[in-house]
Amino acid sequence: MSTPYVLVLYYSRNGSVSEMARQIARGIEQAGLEARLRTVPAISTECEAVAPSIPDEGALYASLDDLKNCSALALGSPTRFGNMAAPLKYFIDGTSNLWLTGALVGKPAGVFTSTASLHGGQETTLMSMLLPLLHHGMLITGLPYSEQALLDTQGGGTPYGASHHAGPDGKRMLDQHEIALCRALGLRLAKTAILLENGRGQEA
Ligand SMILES: Cc1cc2nc3c(=O)[nH]c(=O)nc-3n(C[C@H](O)[C@H](O)[C@H](O)COP(=O)(O)O)c2cc1C
């Protein structure tokens, strides 16, 4: 069996969601688990266009096995018209076999997003990503208000998951509260995964 890992699966075009993924990975590693960062290819308007199997830069493309074998999942997307981006939805729509076999049932999952405007749909996008995860039977871990940053933030951060306000030009960096909440989400996911794995070990 491979070493347990938390899959950080995301789509990012301009880098904000990638940076969130890196911060979530730091939280996961703080709990002592491996963070496996994976992305999905862009979707082309040309129906026959094929992306290279290895991207030019950044995280590798996710496989269904990455998802099937993870101990927990952090799923991230930029907000697109208040919803997750099509490339991520396209990947999720290809997970029917995992649903049929119940491969993700009982695994912890959390979500994250970035927007251009502060009230431009962070919560709705997070909810849009939670819906398919609930269909898969995953255990949703949001962010509790015991995280002080959730009360203090002037930018992103919601109880439904981590979020970031990138500004109209997309250049606003993650601030201290947004970073703290990304790390808290990663830590919480990893700790929950460890607790569940230990519980299963005792049952066996
Ligand atoms: C097609 C499209 C739709 C978008 N819709 C929204 C939106 O509904 N609300 C919003 O605040 N930002 C919206 N944005 C802006 C992105 O969510 C924002 O720039 C985000 O930070 C990009 O993340 P990335 O840098 O990881 O690609 C949209 C961007 C695009 C290209």
C-alpha cells in the first residue's frame, strides 16, 4: 500500500488558486501527511484539441487513481460566474466509476476558491464544489469559527471553505488571514484523515 496522502486537486489559470493550494499543502504537512498537488487541463473550444500529458509547468494532471487512493481531498477552483470552473467540473463528471464503486465514501473533503470581487460568489462556488462531493459520500470539513482569522478577515474566508479575494486585476496576494485559513483547512483535513484511518485500524 502507498503512503497515505491528501489530494489537493485544483484548477487555476492565473495563479491565485495555485497559491491557495500551496498553503493548504503546508497545513497538511504540518499534520505529518503527504500533500499531493494535482491539477486538471484547460478545456478547449476545439472539440478535438488534446493537451500534452505533462503540463509545461506546475502540478501534474490528476488521474482517477490519485482520487481513488487519497486519504482526504481538498478541491479548489477559481470562481466562474458564481460557480466552479468548467475544467474541474469536467474532471468530476468523469468520476462515475468511483461513484458506482463507492470509492470515496467516508473520506474527508474540503473546498477552496478565489474571486476577483469580494462578494462575487465565493460561497456559491464553494457550495457548487461540495455538491458532487456529497453525492460521492465524502465527509465535508468546513472551517470552524474557532479559527480567529474567520472573525478577523477583511478579505476571503468562509465557514464553507477557504477563499481569497484576488481583486479586479487578480494581483492581490493572499493576506495573513486567508493564508491562516488555507493552512487550517489543510491541517483539519489531514488530522481528520489520520483519526479515521486509526479508527478503521482498530475496527479491523
Ligand atoms: C469566465 C470567468 C468568470 C469569472 N467569474 C467571476 C465571478 O463570478 N465572480 C468573481 O468575483 N470573479 C470572477 N472571475 C474572476 C476569477 O474568479 C478570479 O480572477 C480568480 O482569482 C482567478 O483565479 P486563478 O488566478 O487561480 O485563475 C471570473 C473569471 C473568469 C475568467
